[in-house]
Amino acid sequence: MDIKKSQFTVQSDRRFEILNVSTEVEASLEELGVTNGLVYVSTPHTSAALSTNEYEEKLLDDMIDKFKEIAPPDDGYYHDIDHIAAEEQPNAHAHLLSAMIKRPVLLLLEDGEIDLGTWEEVMFYELCGPRERTVQVTVLQ
Amino acid sequence: MDIKKSQFTVQSDRRFEILNVSTEVEASLEELGVTNGLVYVSTPHTSAALSTNEYEEKLLDDMIDKFKEIAPPDDGYYHDIDHIAAEEQPNAHAHLLSAMIKRPVLLLLEDGEIDLGTWEEVMFYELCGPRERTVQVTVLQ
Amino acid sequence: MDIKKSQFTVQSDRRFEILNVSTEVEASLEELGVTNGLVYVSTPHTSAALSTNEYEEKLLDDMIDKFKEIAPPDDGYYHDIDHIAAEEQPNAHAHLLSAMIKRPVLLLLEDGEIDLGTWEEVMFYELCGPRERTVQVTVLQ
């Protein structure tokens, strides 16, 4: 099995922000010069997430509302004590949400096309931005 | 690496419905004529989910109750505004739940047997049915 | 494609317990004598979970608090009726949480090093312990 890899960065502007990175994934594949294989997209961050879903503006607002409801930021988490003492942004809520929504994204690449569903996009979930984050693209052939 | 693929459809009868698709996955593998490799089972839909868990009838009721509690359907979501205006079934709750429970299912295939745990089945989660849905089976060898 | 596999067990001491199994994963890879490939770490249990996140003691308490809030144990679940009748520990909450947090862990192995992020560890989530559980390590080459 041959493994090729690439990566790119994304920049968020807000604390919660959902970014469509499908175009960046496709650009990485083009850069790698691969047209067939299994593509594994991931992010090494534990306070962010990566997944696929429909990238529709109003749905993104629903998602962020739901995330804040499930794990409200700044909710007296034990993990935040040290961050607050160090005058850093608290991020326990982001770890909790990452535990719930992050998953490996696997895509089949055939003749230069990735097999996203009709409404499916590769989405990066910033949960404690603004930050610069890394997305990794690995191709198995 | 050799990639073989197949797919099948499932039909749900209710808005929320959890289907055991282990038998259909096994039939796809037989059809493909493969007996060894890594099997990747997925669904391209963003308002449904695929995963593994125990397929026990009363647990399915607990799951659906919990899903409705976490992301109640028809709860005034922004994403539903256009669907309601178009007289389509609202599905924001289904996207939110898919974001939380969908994951790639990876199974080891050895001598024609997939390595599901004792209580583990491949489960398709219909979150805004009734609908016909696609499940994809990809084998890496 | 060549597939090599190994497994190890973990022992939990409490009902809810999160264990860092990165060292055990690395030991399995050393035992297998592999230094390159894609590593797939999984657990066959449907009332436990496996994932990656930051293994920070106070965050583990936040996680367990949040899990108990999302799916409180012994909350009158249908699935628990038979377990209670059989004088077994009820575990519906564990299946519900597993449905939400379990995911396949995929790691790139290069020159004997797995590519965990700075704050990332492979974590086993015991949701209805104490129990002995199995973690599987599969390497694709």
C-alpha cells in the first residue's frame, strides 16, 4: 500500500465557526497528483472537529446553537480553572463537543473525483477560535 | 491496494427508524466475491447516520427517545424555514443528530467473516423518513 | 495490501472511567514489528467507546459529568428492564453514549511514530464498568 500525504491550514475568525473545506481537500489531492484511492481527512486538534454534513448557512446557525446548548462555553468546567488562571481562553466545552462530533472523514477518490453525497461537504468545526488550524489529507493507494 | 465497491438501498417506514443492515453488508461482500480485506461501510446522506451498536428492540426505543430529547424535531430551526415554505418535511434535527452519531464503520474481513463484536451490528439510523436510502460497501485489499 | 493485527485488554475499576491507551497501542505496534502504515484502533464493545482527545485529569471529570447529564444512568430505560430483572447492571446509558462518542481511531505510522497531535491521546471510555475490555490494533500496509 502506498501512502501519500498533504496538509493545509484554515483560519477561523470567531469562537464558533464552521468552515467548508471540500475545495481545500480537492486542491490537496490535485497537488499530490493522485486520482484514485481512499482519502482520509483528519485534524490533530482536540478542541475542534472534522466531519461531513450539509453546508447550508442557516443549518450552521442551528448547529452552533445546539452545540452551545449541549456544552455551554464557560460553564464552570474543572478543565477551565487552569486556563482562566493563565489568562487563556477556556476550552473545556470545545473538548466535550469534539468528543461528540469529530470523526475520521473517509472518501473514495475515483478518476479525480471524491464521492461526496449530493448535500455532503467536508466541514471543519472551530469550537474555540479564532485560531489557525491544520487539516491533514492522507491518500491510501 | 485494490478497491472494490458495492451498494444497497434500505427503505424506512417511519420518521425515526433504526435498521440492522449487517445481513445486507454480508450479502454485498458475497456478491463482490471478497473474503479478506478491510470493509468500509458508509452512507452519503447528511440527515441519516450509520454506526454499530447492539440491535435490541427496547434499546432502539431508548435511542429514538434520547435523539428526540437532544434535537427535538420541528423545534423552530432556521434550516427548516425554507423546507416548511416549500411544504417539505423539516429535517434540521436530522442533520444535527447525524453530526453527533454518524461515523465510518470499518470492519475486518477474514476468511469471509466480518469481525463484529458479540453484541455489535451495523445499524442504519433513519432520522427523517420514510425514505429510500443508500448504503455503500467498499473493500480495501 | 497487507493487514497485521494485535489486541490488548484494559481493566476499569469504576462504572465511568476514561483510560489513556496510547502506550498500549504503541506497544502493540512494536510487538507486531511494524514501523509504517495506517493504524486502525477499535473496540468491539457496544457499551464502551474509543476516541482521541486531551487526557487531562480535570477534563476527564468534565467529560464524565457531561456524559451523565446527556444520558443519566438508571434513568428508566426500556433496555434496562431485562438487565434489572436478571440482577445485572443496567447499561442502556452506556449504549446511548457509545452511539454518540465512539469512533474509529486512525493513525498514520511513520518510522515507528504514530501521528497523534500535541494534546491528543488514544482514549478508552468505560461507560459501564468495572470490566475487562478488549482494544484491537490493526495495521494496513
